[in-house]
Amino acid sequence: MAEIGQDIAQAKAILSKGGLVGIPTETVYGLAGNALNDRAVTSIFQVKNRPSFDPLIVHVADMNAAASFVQEIPEPAKRLADAFWPGPLTLLLKKKSNISDLVTSGLDTVAVRVPEHALTRQLLTNLNFPLAAPSANPFGYVSPTKAEHVEAQLGSRLEYILDGGACQVGLESTIISFAHDQPKVMRLGGLSVEAIEKVVGPVEIANHSSSKPAAPGMLKSHYAPKKSIVLKSDFDRSSIENINEIGALLYNQYDEYLPKRNQFLLSENSDLNEAAARLFLGLRTLDQHENINTIITDFVPNEGLGRAINDRIKRATAKS
Ligand code: AMP
Ligand code: MG
């Protein structure tokens, strides 16, 4: 069992000796270790059972700290960082040699981000090293948006979890690359494409439906609960033997044929930001519901954070 609390000094002490701490961010909870300590970085991969070819995001306190780990910050990256840091935006930039190949899985870019959460920002400004932190869940499973989710899945392998309450955004960060200084969205996430385009103009969005991705955040089948989850449109209702065994994760309206207690609405008020914040909680809740063995779901409007939600729904329902 990990200790859960809000003690920055304790978190700092554990991290400084190479240990791991669960940290709150506005996106999801992170499994954090000293990004400059190879032993800490290696244990992040082990604890998550994450393949070594899936690079980690490096979290820093501010733009100045970011600058000390990258060779250059292209103009559009600067504009985006100015506009959205701290926030759910990760920039892929050419790394300096002070970032080890373990962190970047041998790539010559490093993913950097300034997270927006009072506790974690306070922690970062108190450390003299950056934090490598992937989502604090076992590889491939639903990301944690509360301290108790981290405790439930990784508690036995962690010393401490900083409890910052429920994550406000609830989706992983939006990742942008800058090959030839052209911003390109590599992973849809908690910062909408519309917001990004207001700052840097139209951006390309990488096609993720690859079975040989640049990195597993982009894997076709990912973010999946343990139970079978299918799109409403692919679900054959005539095959239902017992409606109590069917759950539903839906946007703003209940399925009229299924029991309400088996359903989780993302946002009764049709608010996509609220839906984003509740998506992983919904997947987790239905996954743990004792009677349910199949979860049906559906896409939400494909705008704002709806695009990132739909991306996660696509991956959660993809056949591996
Ligand atoms: P997570 O922290 O679990 O949300 O996952 C981090 C994700 O960031 C990875 O799965 C990759 O998709 C992406 N990523 C991190 N570093 C790089 C990099 N250097 N190049 C490309 N993608 C990266
Ligand atoms: Mg993850």
C-alpha cells in the first residue's frame, strides 16, 4: 500500500533518492521519477509494465527549465508554450544529451510539458531535476484520474501518492511535433485542436490508426477496460441474454432498453469538457461493476475535446 497525502517534502525526499511517487496533474495522475536518474526511469517502466520502446514525458516547472533539456525551441513551439503552459500540451523537441535514451526510447526528441496542478507545480519548483511521468496505470489500461485509482492498481509498488483530488481535464495531454518547424498533432488530448489552431494556424493531425506506431500512446488498441467494450453500432442486441449484464457508457442520453444502474453518462448537459473529465472514471466504474460483462459505447460530437474523447473510444473499442 502506498501512503496517500499532500506532503511535498515527503514526495521530494522519495524522488531525490530515486523512488517513485504518484503525482496529480490536470490531465491524469502520473507515475513520477527523477528523469535524470536512469535507475528511477527504469523502475517506471517496470512498475507500469511498459515496453521500453514507449517514451516518457518529461515534466518541468516552467519554460526556462524546459529550455535546459532541449536544443532549440522552434517559433511555433514557443508561441504554443506561451499560450498554454502550464497546461495539457506536450511538445516534442530535439533533446540535449542530458536526457538519456532510456527516457526517449532512443529517439532524438524529448516530450516536455509544464503541468497545471498546484501541488505538482509546487513539487517541481522544489526539485532540482525534472520528472519523467507517464500515466500511473498498468500499460494499456485506463488512465487514473483520482489518487485512489493509482492506489488500486500500483499502490503495492509505490511509496507515496500525492493526492490532488480529481483531475480537472481528465484526458492525457495533446502532443505536438515540430519536424521542419511545422506543428503536427501526434496525439489528440486535453488541449483542443481548435485552441491550438487559434495560436499557430491550421495544423496537421497524424493518422493514428497504425499497427506499427511511433509510440504506444498511438497504438490502435489502448486505454481499454478488461471487459469487452463495443461500439453501439457494432453491437447485436438480439444476442443479449440478460440485459443486466450489459453496461453503457454514453454521452448525454440513457439507452432506453438498458437498466439505468448499468449506465454512465459522460455529461447530462452535453458539455464536452465535462465528458472528457469523466471518460476514464466511466470506463473504470463500468469495468468494476459486478454484473456487467459487456459495455456498449458511442462517439460524442467530434469537436473540441470531443475529438480526443472519440480517439480514446476508438482505441478502447479496437480489437487488438
Ligand atoms: P503517457 O505519458 O502514458 O501519456 O504516454 C506518453 C506518450 O507520449 C507516449 O506513449 C508517446 O506516444 C508520446 N511520446 C513521448 N515521447 C515521445 C517522443 N520523443 N516522440 C514521440 N512520441 C513521444
Ligand atoms: Mg498512458
